[in-house]
Amino acid sequence: MTTLIRRVTDFYRKDECSKYYKLGRTLGTGSFATVKSAIQKADNSVWAVKCINKSSLTADDEDALRMEVQVLELLQHPNIVRLRQVFDCQKTFYVVMEEMSGGELFDRIVEKEKYTEKEASRVVQKLAAALLYCHQMGIAHRDLKPENLLYQSSDEDAEIKIADFGLAKLIKADSLMQTACGTPGYVAPEILEGKAYGCEVDLWSLGVIAYILLCGFPPFYDENNAALFASIKSGHFDFPSPYWDSISVSAKDLINKLLVVDAKKRYSAQQVLDHAWISDVSRVSDDALPHFPAELKRYNARRRFRAGIMAAKTVSTLSKLGNSFQNLTPSDGVKETDCEIKT
């Protein structure tokens, strides 16, 4: 593991993290890591440090950590969380990253007194710009969802950034991936079908997020994952009244071009940026969305409740849903691995 990290990042250090950073309060905990706020001693800048217990890492965990570090070391974009340094100590890996203190996207929005279609357009524009950058670098995120969209600070003009590249993948040009991964509700249909897939899966997820940003609830929803996945694979959704009555035709058009089952016909990140709803934001409505706040609050509460009761459960294979990966042939340089759909 040590050699792998040294090879993929210029920020790798073998000495103690505590020599350079003063660790503070705990920001969050996971299965094998704790995230703490930290102050860099040299300049008093504030960072977040992921403290990873080496003894609890499996081989798969090590691979995931290696890939996340490799990906983040490559990425320098205003709408992507920044990696600062990696420390390899005797018992712990310390991954120093940009601290995101402004909260999750949906949590931030529900606190607003007024929310408009124009604001939704700007959020989608920033996410599309970040995805375009990733895809041009040959990186697929593969788990775009509200929990991974964070604000840098509580300031009104704070940047929104894509975080958590734990399922991200570096791929060669024209290569495809085959690992089934993602989060129910946001995962693309081609993944659920067990097909080889490309970066287009991120644009499907963006389409789901854009839909929610305009009405407060998702285009595909069911408490039962099998039913949810069947709905996603069908690609059938609508714009129900009265929630979509005040939303522009242009916004609906973009969503229709993102939530396309055929990945080859789905909009790319560049096409999203070129779409009129994004490129000509001055013409997008600045009126408050009347039904949005209440609907998003309901969806956000339901989403968090579901995440709480399902936190320990991982769907490790899609075979129970009638999918089979036995007939798939891995593409160039792509290793067939176990499926992981996060619940």
C-alpha cells in the first residue's frame, strides 16, 4: 500500500501528521476512518483530515483508498474537493483534504426562504463543469448524489464541490467499466442492466439531481429497491402538476436529454453546458418555486431516515434482481469486480 500511494501522489509523507497539523474536533466517522478538523501549523489554514486505521483495512479497502488518492491528486478544479497531503504513519494513514463546512446541497437549500429556477441552473452548471473536467481527465465519479455535493463554507457565495471519490475510476480512452456501483435512486440504468458502461453514468445522476433541484422529489422512487431499479431501467418518468407547472420548457428539455436510457443518446457534460437553460441563465426565471421548499424538506427527511436504517446494509450483487454478469467480457484494462450498490 505504501509503495502504491508514494507512486501516485507528490504529497506523500512518511513522517507524523502531528508535526504539521493540529487535529481538532471530529467531523464524521466511518467504518474504518474518522474525519477531523485540523489547522496547518505553518500558516493556520483549516483542513479536514481523514484518519484511517491501517489494521481495519481489507485488500479492497486499500484498493479503494489507492484509487481515491490517485484520482484526487490529479484533480484541481474549483468545484471538486481538493487533496492537500497524505501521511503514512505506523498505524494510521492521514489524508489531508479541503474542509467543507457549508453543509450538503439539499440541506443548504431547505434553509433558504426563497429558491429559484435560476439558482438550480447555476448549481447544475457548476456540477456539469466539474464533470466535464473529470471526464476529460479520464475519470468517472460513479456515485454522484446529494451527500457528495458539499459547500465550501456557510458564506452566501461559497462554491459547491463534488466530494467522495471512493468509487471513482481512472479509465483509458474508449475503455468501459463493469463494476456495479452507485446509490439507489441515482444509479444509471446501464449499470443495473449489467452492461459495460462509460462516464455517461455520471450524467444520468446529474439528471436525477437536476430534477430534484426543480421540484423537491426524485423522478424515480420506491421503498423497494427491486421496484426502484425496474423503474430506473424503464426510464419512464413525468413532470407532474402542479409541481412542474411553473418550470420552464427549457429546464424540462435538459432533463429529458439527461434521463435517457440509451447512454449513447444521453447528453454529455459539454452538451449540458451548451444547453440554453445553462448557457443563457439570464433568461431563466428568478421567481420563487412555490412547491419546492415543502417537497424537498419531505424528501430530505425521508432520504436521511432511509440512510440511517440502511447504513449497515450493502447490496453486494445484483444477481438477486435477475441480472447476470457471467456473459460480460472485461474491456481493455478493466477488471471485473464484485458489485456494490450503496443503500
